[in-house]
Amino acid sequence: MKLKTPGSADRFRSPTTLKGNAPFLGATVKQWDLAIVGNMEHTLAQIKRRAELTPKRDVNKAINFDVASYASRRLADQK
């Protein structure tokens, strides 16, 4: 026997995916997506490209002491 709680609705058991041109709160789903997320895919691609182009950090020449430098030096010494 399954216990049914008051206020539970069957409509929430399986989510529905809305298409881009579906109206939602006075705008289309695509307009809401652009307003909330923006062009995140393009931005993430730019960040990845810039990260690949930046010079790599040499732990042995690091001036500032931080946890990453310390951990890298310790791991390098253990090999």
C-alpha cells in the first residue's frame, strides 16, 4: 500500500522539457534562457582558450608562497 500525502501532485513526477518557442511568463523559453544564462557556452570556450594560451606556472620560480606551490614542491620531491 502506497501512502499518499496531501498536496502531492502526479504532475510533478515526470518533468517536461519546453521547446525554445514555448511561451513562459510573458516571454519565450529561449528569451528566458538568454536572459538568465546568456551566451555561457561561448564564454566558457573563450576562458578555456585563454587558459591554454597563458604561460604555465613554474613552481620552482614562484615568488609567493601558497598552498598549491607547497603541495607541488612536496610532490616533486617525493618522485
